[in-house]
Amino acid sequence: MESIILIGFMGAGKTTISREVANLLNCHRVDMDDVLVERIGSISQYFEKHGEASFRQHETNLLKEAITQESVIATGGGVILQEENQQVLADKKVIYLKADPEILIDRIRNDEENVRPNAANKNDGEIKDLFHSRERLYEQLAKITVDTSDRCPQEIASEIIQQLA
């Protein structure tokens, strides 16, 4: 099996959907944010101490490692920003989990588990601007786009598997 890579903005459902798809396919799952936390500690603290550029290099190294593992991969929302990552993803099974910006903001604000360093100190307008600045890259890299707005994880995972078949 070739790895399936889920991309999308913060709150799009990459972690949840990766879990569902991996369960349905009975395969390995890599949540890049979880692995990065294991390796470098808190992402928000790492951002503060070492900066975004250093974090993105760790992210790139992990992406290259993860795609060799034949797994479902939940990426971080900013993985698409690095040109090197864009090249790595260019010929892969990339699924863009898309959602309406209002829904994404609601999910981000109500997520008590994940502190998101690129959203914590931004107002809703700034988060929308960040989303729109990335949207074109998500769309360009995706082989399949799936809307996650107002849908349950099982339905989304089933659609992904059907579209990949």
C-alpha cells in the first residue's frame, strides 16, 4: 500500500480522519504532530524557543520518513508551506480535508486538547487570512478533496476509501 497523506488547515479533521481511515484499512497511522511532540516536546513551546523555521525542518524530515512507512499520515496544517515538502508530496496520494473557515475557527477555538501556535494569538479574521493564504497550496497538492464540514468521521473516511479505490 502506498501511504495516504491527509493535508488541510488546523481543525479540518486530519487526526480524527486518519484514525478512521487507518482502522478501516487495518494499517499503520502516523500523526505527525504527535510524533513531533514525542521528539521535540510541546510544539507551541518549540515555536517560541526555536522559531517556525526550525520546527518546519523537523516537520520536513518526519514527512520524508513517514511516507516510507505505508501508512495513513495526518500532517500538520503548515506542512504544505515548505517547497521541499511540496516536491515530496507531488506524486503521492494526497487528500485535502477541506472545511468552511467558520467551521474551522469554531473547531480550533473549542479544541481543548491541541494548542495551535499559529492560532493561539490570532483573532478570527487573522485565522481566516491564514486559511486563505494556504488554500491554493492545499488544492494544488491534493489528488482528492473531501469536504469535512458538518459530516461525521466515518462518512468522510468511507468517502476517502471509495475515491482511492
